Amino acid sequence: MKRYFFDLTDNGELVSDPEGVELPSLDAAVEEAAKALPDVVREAKPDGTFREVAFHVRDGDGNPLFMVKVTFEMIRNRVGSDDLPTARDKNRKATAAK
């Protein structure tokens, strides 16, 4: 079995994996990263409208192998309460007028 290291970046802040995990293959490392990353993302909600979390996986010699990344981005249709109504607001007014 080979040792794989899962270094985490969260909005650019790096947390190195000093211990690594022994896994039977590169495919197993890919599966481990893909399964673990959503759990990491769920643990902390975004501080704003953008968050990017990734595992940068390397082998025992420090060679980068692959990256698994999740990006959260919130794009508002309305910035403030004085902006134009959304499509949902327009549909409510049209329904109420009937």
C-alpha cells in the first residue's frame, strides 16, 4: 500500500496533511478525496458569497497527483431592497391581480 497526503486549501489557506493515509491505489485515493471533501465543506458555512475548498493530493515523495475542488458562490439577483423585483415577485403580483 502507498501513502497519500491530502493537503486542504480553504479559500487559499493551506492546511498540510503531515501524516497521510495508506491506500491500495491511486483510484482509492481519488475516491477517498471525493467522499471526504463534501463533509469538510458541510462543517463550516461560507463567511460570505464565495468559498473554494480543495484537496491537493500528493504521494509519499511529495509529488502532486491530483486535486478535488468544490466551489460555493452565491450570486444575488437583488443587491438591496430598493432594487427591481425578482421574477418570483412579478409572478405573485400578476396572480394577485387576476
